[in-house]
Amino acid sequence: MIEGIKNLMTAVVTALGLLLLALGSGKPGREIEGPMPIVILGGPVTSTALNLLLLPALALRYGKFEPPSQVE
């Protein structure tokens, strides 16, 4: 659980840092490095969305979950 929260915090901080670069990408002189943060932002956003939304939905749909066995 803690490891998942650390990964999510890392993705959020990375996205916030790159967001400032992405917002200033339309200014003159930034034509070369302007699109770079937008592309890099796609990685953490996509992987976070897949890990939090798509993978659990696929696991519930196609996973074979059995109730825990009673050991006596």
C-alpha cells in the first residue's frame, strides 16, 4: 500500500514540475524544447491512469478470484 502511494506521489510531483514547462511552451524561443514536456507528461499520466483504472477493471473482469479456504 505504501509503495503504491509513493509511486503516485512521484508521478504527481513529476507532472506538476513538467506542467510549468508545458504551459510556457508557446513563447518565442521555446519552439525546440516546448513540445518536450508535453510528451514527457504523457508518460506518468498514462501509466497512472492505466494502473489506477484499467488494470483493476481488467483484473475484476478476467481474474479468477476464489474465497480464502478455511483451515481448521
